[in-house]
Amino acid sequence: MLDLIKYIVEQFAEDREHIEYRVEEAEDAITVTVLLSDSDMGKVIGKQGKIAKALRTIVRSATPKGSKKYNVEIKERGEYSAKG
């Protein structure tokens, strides 16, 4: 599933070499946090969040029935390091 997320995100981002993916696994879900540079945030999220919403829909649809739920979070690199 991470490969699918990477493929979609990299279609919109320009600063591809600075994208970072962090995967955190919990009991019932897997959270994939995509860390982007400030200049790519708008491109990957899209107007009114349409691209991000579509990405989450695709991931939800591609997740096999009965497996852990995937959550996709998109954050700016500086924002994550300040909080995380």
C-alpha cells in the first residue's frame, strides 16, 4: 500500500527527493504520514483538499477486506518535527 501512496504523491510533488514517509502501526490501523516541503503542500493536497480526499479514497478502496485500516496524513516537514 505504501508503494501506491508514494506513486500518487510523487505525481503531484515537484520536490520528490525531500518527501518522507513515516509508517506507524497500531492495533487496528496503519497510519502513513507523508512529509512534504512547503512548496509541495498545495500541489499534493489540491484545491479544497480534493487530491488528498481522492488519495484517501483510493487507499481505502485498495485495502483488502478484513485487513487493518490505512490512514493517510499529509504534513509539512517542519510541522511534523515541531510536534512529533
